[in-house]
Amino acid sequence: MLKIKSLILVYICTAICAFSQNALAKSTVAEPSQQEIDSIFSEWEQVDQPGGTVAVIKEGKLIFSKGYGLANIEHSVPNTPATVFRIASTSKQFTAATIILLVQQQKLSLNDSLYSFFPEFPDYAKEITIRDLLHHTSGVRDLFNLKELKGFRKDDYYDDAEVMGWLTAQPSLNFTPGEEFLYSNSGYWLLGQIVQKVTGASMATFADNEIFKPLKMSSTLFHNNHNRIVKNKAYGYTPFSGSEFEINMSTLDLIGDGGILTTIEDLKKWDDEFYQQKVFDKSFWEMMTTVGKLNNGASLEYASGLRISDYKGLKQIDHAGWFGGFKSNLIRFPEQKLSVIVLANREDAYSTGLAHQVADLYLSQHFKKEVGSELEFIELNAEQLKGLPGHYWSGDRNDSRHVYIKEGKLKLSPAPKREYDLAPLSETQFKLMGVSANVIITFMPKSRQMSVSVNGREPFICDQYMPANYTKEQLAQFTGRFYSEALMVNYQIKVIDGELQLYIGNRQVSKLDAPQRDMLVSRSLGVINIERDSEDTITGFKLSSNRVKHVQFEKILAK
């Protein structure tokens, strides 16, 4: 009997000890306070400032939600968890969801071609699949870049019929479908048009019936009528002078690439469904989160309206949005069952960075060692650095970086008045300091190149070049009128006060720099590569911007 009592006592003591250790372990990871979260958004609480709403969802529970700043400055209406925001490209996951539902209903296939729905496209559309549109591997030129290149201003109105006309007028793609990844709003706008073609109703109606109503997302809609009254809707704002803001609200009725109006409370229901799968089954979410692949088999970070990536060693599913005076992101950490939502009605908000700051408060104990955090820096003298400075051009990104020595240290400038330190890891490898990403730059002096790797991704190559240094008289050779059939627009290049200026029609739009021979750069529109004939006479140029490549312009000869 004594032996049994002794065993019971040992068991009780062991259990108490184990319980105490577990309690101690849990107590060491304290939940962040409201004050800690508030401090991240303190700028939004200033007088007469727009702001946004923030939510934290943990294991299916809304553990934090709050509005900051004003939804409407004119009437001093505050943002609240029930405020309705435009979420811009964060909408793309809902566009993708309508396509996945139609696939499950066997009304279309991911292998269906764009041409099968819209034969008015050139023959290249026969090679573009719905899967390409979902994964941004179609090569279709971006509608918003086309709008800018055509000379439209920010507030100009255009509709679905005009956009379709722009796209079908393009004689070529940015690249062969499946060969590259290039984010294109046109692809998701076209997906919305395909939903309408298949169902006979607008995607707004289909999504409402198939997604929003079943999930009881009563404050969510695709806003395809800008005149429609939406209760509790926030106004979008853009800073223009000090602490002052001006209204920035779209009058466009386009949906697919964006267009969702919603609240953090409704997005919580969408996030719940990811885990609970009460309305949409497991195969639906598998299709939504399956990343795309290029023709060469390389995997992308992009699935169906969702980006699947790594954040400090943790799997992350998210999609950011930016349009007009709104910014947004819904970031999900599925393995930790934690999601952060930031919806902002101010254009200067960095929704992704702010959401990550909130996530850091909850997930710091889960973070793995960041790539590059273990790196050890060394000291290099000016003699060891002298072979590295120069001007470097990225053909993939159409931009230049200037590397130079200043006060004995290597510096990098991607644009005027912006300068970053390059901290040496070896005589040829450096870490870019002062940026949030982990950027490693490796110089290859023999080939006169440098590679740039961001957060451990495949590096892109920059080639060293000699600046052109044209005289004012030499700049005159680039002047003239040029016409693009693809854009149906006239450009004119003039020399004004010793500088090249670009005009669309009769409107001056941008200064043109001339960094290399026969290359002109507009910081607002892109890169112009001059074309010449066998007699060295300029015959035209090709214009490439971020998401529109190689648009042909022919020089208009004077009569």
C-alpha cells in the first residue's frame, strides 16, 4: 500500500512539474499589446488623416481589429472594422476563384485557349491558355501600361469595349506564352470577361451568387458600376502637400484585375473558409494554391491570384493591392494559422510592410534564421574596390544602377538623390544596406557584369556600360515625330533648353535621358531603343515599359 501511494505521489509531482514547465514555456511568448500594434499605425491617427483598418486572425478567431484615421476627411467619418475599402489587386484571388469554380463545374478547362473565347485576337491567342492568364505567363501586354503609353491621364475614363480594342490591336506579345512570368492586369481582366462569356452574366453577379452569398460576405462586391452607392465606403486619398491630402477615387467600372469592395470582417470569413472548407472543397483550395510553371519546368511563386512565398523561413500566402488612393494586403501564414489584414485608404501606405510588422509581433518565436543574417563583413581598401565602379544596365528590368566609391566606401545609386552602402562580404560580393530585402550583389569584373539576388531568388544580370554623354547638338538627331500602330498614337521628341523632351500628341509628358548610345529613358514611360537603317538614319524605335515590351514606332518623314 505504501508503495502504491509513493508511486501516485511521484506521478502527481511529475505531472505538476510538466504542467508548470508547459505553462512557463507558454508564458514566455506573450501576446502583443494593443499599444504595440497602435504604435505601428500611429501616423494614421494624426488630425484629419486617412488611415485604414487592421485585423489579426489566429486559429479562426479575430483577436484584433481596429480602424485608424478617417474614412472621409470632409465629414470626419472614422475608419472602423465595418468600413468598406477598395482592395485593388488583392481582388485577383476572387477572380481566380470564379475560374476555379467553373473548372469544377466542368464549364471550362485551364487548357482552354484565349482564342477559343475571343477569336478577334491575333493568332498568338491560340497559344495562350487560361492557366497562362492565371499565372501571368501569357505575355499579354498590361492594360494600365498601355493606357499610359497611349497618353491617357489618371482621371480619364475608358470602358471594357475600349480595353478589348487595345488588347486585340496588339500585333505581338511581350514574350512567347509560358516562357516568362510578367505580372499583367490584362490577364485577370480577360478572365473576368471569360466568366461573363461562359455564364452569360457578369462576373460580379456570378461571384455574388457563388462566393459572397454562400460565405455570408454581405459587404463584399465586385464594383462594376462606379455610380452605385455603397454604404460605409471609404474615400481614397493621395498626399500632395505636407500633411494635406486630395481625393483619389476611380470612376472606372473595370473588374477582374481588381474591383472588389470589402471589409476586414468579410475577409475574415474568406480566410476561415481556407481552413474550414465548408463551402469550397479541398480540391478547390489545392487548385487555388498550386503555383504556376514555365515551359522549362521552373516553378513560380504565383498561384491563382495568390503569391506563395517565404517570409523569414515561414510559408506565406498573400496578395497585395494598390489602385488609386487605396492599398491592401491579406497575408496568411497557414502553418501557424495566423493571418494579418491591412486595408488602407491612403496611397502612401505600405500595406505589405505594415502587415509584416504586425505579423512580427506574433510570430517572432517561429522565425528561422534569415538568409544573409549569418554573413560576416570584411574591410576593403580603395585599391581593392577600384575595379568595381561603373554604370550597370539591367535589360530585364530596363533600369540603370551607378556604382561608385565615396569616402573610401562602395556606394550604389539606382536613381538621382538615392544612395545606398554596399557592405563587402568578399572582394567581389556585397550586401546592399538600408533596404528591407536581403539583396546580394556579386561583381564579375572580367565580364564587366554584376548579378543582383533578392531574398535568395535567381539573380538578374546587369551589364556595365559607358555613358553616352551626348552634346546638346548631338541630341538633335533624335528629334522628330513617330507613330505606333499598336497604340494608335503619335509621339514627338523635341530639344527644349538643351534637353530632350517627349510629347504625346501636343502634351509634354516626360524628360528623356540618354544613358547609352541610341537609348533614351523616360522615368515615367520606359526605355526607347532607337532603330537605324544601313545609312545610319533613324527610322523609328521600340518602346518598353515595366509590363509592355517592344512596342514599335515608325518615324514620320517630313513631306
